[in-house]
Amino acid sequence: MKKALEYIQKEFQNDPDLVIKHINVNPLHKVYIFYLESLCSQDKINEYILKKLTSVKSLIDFESAIPGSKIKKLQDLPEAEKYLYDGYSVIIANKNIYAIETKADINRGLSTNENEPAINGPKNAFVENYQTNLGLIKRRLKTKHFKTKNISLGRLSSNNVGILYLDNVAKAENVTKVYDILSKIDIDILNSSESLIKYLSASKDLFPTVISTERPDRCAEALAEGKIVIICDNSPTALIVPAFLIDFINPFTDKYNNNYNINFTKLIRMICFICSIVVPAFYIAVINYNQEAIPTSLIINFASQRSKIPFPALVECIVMLIICEILRESDLRFPSKYGSAASLLGALVLGDAAVSAGLVSPIMIIICSFTYVSSLIFSDPEISNMMRYYRFFLIFLASFLGLYGLVLGVIFFFINLCDTKSIGYPYTFPLAPFDKPYFSEFILAKYNKYRSKKLSSNTVKERK
């Protein structure tokens, strides 16, 4: 007992919130209680431990006298260190070591979706508590096939990470692959589930292959499709794998709208995705090399606008697009109450001043503004970064080779798209390989009235 007390005091000698209490069960036996005041609830300690120990006559009936919800018998004192930092109280009684859960409630309550808002559908979002997030998903999947594999990551943080799947839907080899990837991670601290994205994605991937979401309903739907969800303690987001390009272009919230009316919106998104990448490069190509590709009256109009501009079209376009990206970043970093207003004011002032000063042509303002607005439809930062990379890549090719360079760049884009995989699956699914049920549901929004019956047997596991 004395050695145990000395060990705890030595290990936590610079930790001022360590509390050590001792209770005399009888004249011959003492019970020592250790807990970290910042992580434990004093009410739970009083109710579950102190009040009960005062009524214990001997250490024989010790375990039956403590009514804590989680009581674990530990093998040695080094193991107790982890439990102390998890909000447990450690009790040493008659050379036995026990850990009793007395966590304080230091979590925020459920909040609404901020990054993935939707007019229809559930409004609650994940929080920083592992058990709460797991419960939000389990409320939507009331089945015995819902399984969880736990793993602890971070040498210092020891964060609990859960791999969620439906064992009758998801492929066992996919679950094993994800578990193997995560189990090999060796880091000091894991603060968020999003820190795991770089390990689940190939280093050469420009396309995002992992979905980060704060919506429990989206995770439940993904599990029903045979996908795998990863949640992490102290993180308000979950990860979904595998992920395909169509998952980023058509958001999950489309499911809460009318089946056929939403198809027009899907078409608009497809057009915006293409225009955001191609339009600036196309303008550079036709204005510098391929003037015959546009009507004569229009090229004369463009030439008159550019007659007093001192910079070539390439410099003009790059400067304006960089300004747009600066405005986007400032909008993300500013507090939400005035961030959009500040970026909008900056765009109006800079655009008008640049045209008035003769530094930028009006048509370039239109091209860059259209490109910037088209990219704003996609809220996921990873898909926006991918579009930005290919946008500038095509601009440089078009500035040197014209439309020929633009076509080469588009071919390179499709080669990379087809070469990308997410946990072994083609990124172009459900177009290649073609899957009619998945294509109809996620691209055409054509829902089958027997959908739930079909998904129970024809899920991602079998379709891919």
C-alpha cells in the first residue's frame, strides 16, 4: 500500500489537481482513493464511493458495495494512469486496484449542423463525446448487425477510435483493411478524426477519397449502403469510406427533396463543376491562340476591352483568381457574423477599382466571378482544393498551347480520375463500373419504392 502511494505521488508530482483520500474501513485496513479533480465529478465520487465505503465493514464485500456503473479491476499501477486521465477514480484496497468511472460532464450539448445545413431532414450534429456520437448513429440503426471495432491512437492522447459497420452488408476485407491502416498509425496526439484522412488516402490522390461529415443521418445511410464510418473521441466529425466523386458533387441532403425536381439542381451542379475548372482556361486559349473559335463580333469586342490593359490575359486571370481565393480564405477565417459581408465588400471594391484603373478588363471580371461563384456551390474544402489545382493547371497549359493544351489537360484530368481509388474501389463509381441502382438513386434521384428491400441484399458490398 505504501509503495503504491509513493508511486502515484511520484508520477503525478507536478499535477496539482490530483486528489488523494484515504478511508479507514476498519482499524486494520485503509482504502486509498485517487482521482483528477479536473476530470471527475465530485458528486459521483461522493455518491458512488465515499458514502458507500463508510458502510463497508470489511474488504471482502468491497466490490459488491460500490454501485458504480463501470468498475474494472486493474493488474498494476501503470495501467491506472490511463484510467485516471479518462476520468476514472482509482481505489487501492487490500493490494487490489480498482477503477470506477466518475467522469465529469464537460461536453457541450447537441447542436445543429453548421457545415452541412439542410432545409429538410434532421438538424442535430455530432459533438466531442464518443459515446454520444455512437448513440446518435445507433438511434437510426436498430439492428444487431451494427458492429464496432475500437482502437486507441496517440501515444499521449490515447484517443478512442471506433470503426463502425454492418456485418451483413459491408465487406469483411474492407473492414480489415481500414483496421490495419489505423492500427499502424504511430503519432503522439490525435485531436480530431480528420487527422486520419491522410492515412486513409493515397499520398498521390488529388481527389478527396474520404468524406468528413458532422451529420449522424448521413453516417447511418452510409452504413446501410455498406460503407464504413470512423468516429473519434473529442471530435465532432466522422469519416466515411469509401467515397466517390459523385458523393462530393451531389450532397446527401438531396434525399430530403422531391425525387424529380432535384434533378435540375443536380444538373446545375454538374455544369458548375465543369465550368469552375474549364472556363478560365478556355477564355485564355481563345483570346491568345484560337480566336477563330468564337464569332468575329465577339472577338472584336474582347479586343477593344483589352486594348488599354497593360498585362497579358494570363497574368490578368491569375491575379484575379488569386484575389478570389484570398477572399474565400478570409471568409472562412472571419467570424461567421460578418465574414461574408466583408468578403463581398472586398470583391465589389476591388473589382470596380481594378476596372476603373484599367488594370483588368470587364470580361475578365465576369470570367473570374463566374468561376468563383460556380466553385462556391461545393462546400467541402477538399473538393474545392482539387478544383483549384486543376483550374490553374489548365490555365497554364492553355496559355502555352491554346485549345490543344486545354484538351490535353482535360485528358490528364480524366486519367487521374480513373486511376484514383478509395479503399480499393474505383473513384468513378457508379459510372465505371456502371451500377444502375446506385446511378439511379444518387445521380438521377430516381427512388425505388422497394428500395429498402433491395438495399438489404444489393448493397455496395455486392454491387462493386
